[in-house]
Amino acid sequence: MGGIGIWQLIIVLVIVLLLFGTKRLRNLGGDLGGAIKGFKGAMKEGEAKDESKSDKSVIDDSSQANDKK
């Protein structure tokens, strides 16, 4: 009653294949893969910037603590 069966999934995949064709689906898959790869790279870059900011603030805090002594 609930989910999608294997035959229903196969029928949907065949219909999509017939509508779009293999070349367009291959291009779409490549574009999607590139977008995911770019997103992951941007996330890693953002994390690296956040880490460098937090490291810098720790250094600034420690230097300020030394100045107060």
C-alpha cells in the first residue's frame, strides 16, 4: 500500500529515458556531478576560512592576555 515497487520504478525510469534520451541524461548527470563537486569545494573553503578566523581570534586573545600582565 505504501512505497514504490521495483516494477513501478523501472517503468518510470524507462519513460524518463524515452522522453529525454541517453545523451541528455548523461549531460544532466555530468552537470549535476559538477555542481555537487563545486558545492563541496565551496563548503571546504568556507570551513577553512572559519577555522583561520577562529585560530586568529585565539592568537589575538592570547596576545591581549599577555599584554594585560
